[in-house]
Amino acid sequence: MVKDFLDFLWTSFLLLGPMLLLGLFLAGLIHVLISRKAILRWLRRDSLGSVASAAAIGVPMPLCSCSVVPVVAEMRRKGASRSSCMSFLITAPETGADSILVTHAFLGFVPAVVRPLVSFATAVVSGLFCIGLVRDKDEPQARAAAPASDCCDDDHCAGEDGGHQPLIAGADDCYVSPAQLKASLQERWRNRANGRSTPQVALADMAPRAGGERPGLKAIAKHVLRYGFVEIADDILFALLVGVALGGLLYLAIPSDLMTYEHARWLAYPAMVLVGIPLYICASASTPIAAALVAKGFSPGAALVFLMTGPATNTGTIAIVVRQFGTRFASVYVGVVIAVTVIAGILIDALLLFAGWSLTVNLEASESSAIALVQWTGALGLIALMAWRFPAGAFRSGYRELLPFRR
């Protein structure tokens, strides 16, 4: 059993490594290339358009259920509507560039597409319910001086090495427009063609920002890599390791014939809700657990319920949402997540049964030498990233986040 467990861990790392590293890089790009002001401009109204925009923006964002709360609280303080905040609060932790790629690695292309679609639908429905059910009197007065989240301790929120460092000192956004990025590239190539070294400030035509500074291409690239492979990695690496380990334990412990019983198949949906709601787990970490459940006979719909409820909620996050947005807001948030994901799971299972389709789980490394090389490189890279970030504080902060009531 120990050998089988270790085999599951290594295979999971082979499948996770390349996709997760790519997802972390994409997270850094999204952070730099999407403007906060543009996002808030789209999210100010209580309307279907704002709700759908917030859901779409949240889909690629790699935020866990804890880190998304202070982001949403800041959005609300800057003028985003309640319904847009709720929509973003659902899609951001349920999906992300990294988790979509990891889903493709374990479960294939179709689940990787269905997962964000179900998350988007859940967020839109929740936003519309928020418009109809939540009123101004239900929302507590915002406390500007209070921290946005108690989900993590001060060391984690500030970061072991100083926390988030803006691209420009004193700026509240790290956005770089396509025109500015193009100017940076042109300036760099122009200097190389002329045989001169690239100046520290590369964007001659970029308007000065906070402190009169203008970031060069090297500074932008370093910021992208730091955000993805330090800040986001610190948020998810420990939970990811726990998720892979739990997936291996479930894969070994669950009897292969458990789902042959009719009552067990129907009880799987509420069981996934009861497990997923209180559990702190990020979107990427929930994927190997879901893959192990499907491999042991759980229906794809039941696994989807876990994939949606696990990352979107946990007891600590729910408590913070109540404090920040009120009891009615939190009730709509949790209730719609449960209702829509269970309905979607049952519908997906019914569709698969009607069409005679089945879901194939990938728990084996590739036999292609070229793909195997990519997988080994990604797995070793992921292990190296963990070995680097865990001593820097990611292990301690991740462990504390799994214990929301430690205080």
C-alpha cells in the first residue's frame, strides 16, 4: 500500500507539474495585463451585465477562498456592486488558469471546459439572487480601518519577505497596458540594434507614475514571475500537497465496488457537499482528489460538486463573509453554490447516462518520450519550487490556513 501511495504521488506530480507551472506564469501575466480600474468600471451596477462580467473576470483568477475575500472587500469599497462582488467571490476560487490546466491533465479536455462553465453559471445565478434578495440594510457598514480578512495571520498576509510589492512604488495597481509593453519591447530591441546596453528605465514614452518611476521590461518580467511563483505559489502549494496526499489515501481506501449500490450513488451528492463546504482547499488541490473519486466509481457529477463547493467555501471564509457583507449575503452565497452545483452535477450525470458516455481519468504518466520529458521536467520543477518556498514560509502559512479556528 505504501508503494501504491508513493506511485500515486509521483504520477500526480508528473501530471500536475507542467500544467501548474504554466498556470502560475499565466497568473502573473493576468496580474500585470489586466487593469483594476477597468474591472471596477465594468462592475459598478447591479445588472446582469455586471454580474456576468465579474464572473468572467473571476474565472482565470488564481485566488483561493481565503485570499479572494480581501480582494472582494476592496472591490466593494471602490464602488463595485454587491452582486458583482458575489459573482467574483464564486468564480475566482472555483477556477483559475492553473486549475483549468490541472483539470485537463487529470480529467481531459471536456471537464476542463465544463468546470469553468458551471462555475460561471453558478456565479451569474448567485449574482441575480443577490440583486433580488440582498438590500442595503443587510450589509454592515464597511470598516476602513479593519483588516479585510482574518483568514490568515499577520505573517502570511504581510508575507515572509514583505508581501506584495507593487510594480511602481506607491501605486495601487501593477497594470501595464499593451501599448506600454510594446514600447518597452521596441526600446529594448532598438538599444540592442545600436549596440548599447538596455537602460534601467526602458519606457521613454510611458507617462511617469507614482514617484516619477517608469518600469522597464526586466522589472515587468521579474514582477510577473514573482507574483506567480512566489505570491500565488505560497497561497496554494501546501494545500496542493495536502490535496494530492488526500487523493492518494482516498484512491487506496475507497472500495472499488462502493458505487455499485444505488443508495451510495445518490448519497454521493450530499456527501460531497458536507465534505466540500467546511474544507479549506484550493481549486488546483481539489482536482487530484476529484480524479481519485471518479477513478473509484464516483460519478463525474458528484466529483463536480466537490470541485465547486470545496474551493469556493470553507468555514473560515464563510465567517469572514458574514462579517464583511452580512448574514443574508453569506446565506445567498452558500445556498446558491450548493443548489446550482448539485443540480448541475445531477444533470451532467443524467446526460452522460443518456448519451452512453463515460469519463476517463488520467492517473498514468505518458508513454511518449517527448511528453514524458516535459512531465519529468515539470514534476522536478514543482518539487524544486516547493523546496524553495516551504522554508520561506509557505509551509507554515498554508498549515495555518487549514486551521481557520486556531485562534
